Amino acid sequence: MGNKFTSGKIAIADCDRCGQQFQLKKLKALVIRTKITNIMVCPQCWEPDHPQNMQGMYPVYDPQALRDPRPDLLMYPNSPSRGIQWGWNPVGFNNVLQLPIPDNLEAQGGVGNVTVTTS
């Protein structure tokens, strides 16, 4: 009794993605979400299964909240960590809670001249 299939040493086949002809043994199966499909593609069209396709397949433990949080004592006035102030909405120091924190922010800007020479 012989083999079920021939060796296919010189067999040609079409890439299922681009349609070009290649040797059958050079085509690779496309893998989607860790499943091997029946789509055979050439080496130029083949791409590995992207890790983002595996989202939701594996459990992820990523806690976001802290148990019994404490306030940051360094944010109060006259502390060394408040040497740099920052603010936004509106631009500048936005003291919504009316805390006794001095406003040391100053906006600076300028307009200059530009000379463009073309040759």
C-alpha cells in the first residue's frame, strides 16, 4: 500500500491573500487567535498572530484602588515639594477648594521677528 498523497516537490499553489503562484511547500497556514486556519499564504503575506488578538483569553488581575488611603502631607503650603506650581483650566493656578496656597504662577510670552530668504 502506498502513501495517501504525493510528495508535492514541484507542486504549485496560489497564495490565498495576494493570488501569486508559489511552490506549495513555501506557503504557510495563517493563524488567527491561536487557531490554525485553512488559509495558505506566501512568506510575504504571512504575519504572526498579533498579541492584541488574545485580549480576554487570559484572566488579568489589575486592582486600581487602594485600601485605606492617606492624604499626601507634602501638598500643603510651605512644604518643599510645592516648590513648583502647575495649573490648568483656566491656565494658571486653579484653587477650587480655596486652600491657603499662594499663587506664584506667572505667565510669560513674547513675539519676535522672522526673516525668510529664498534663493
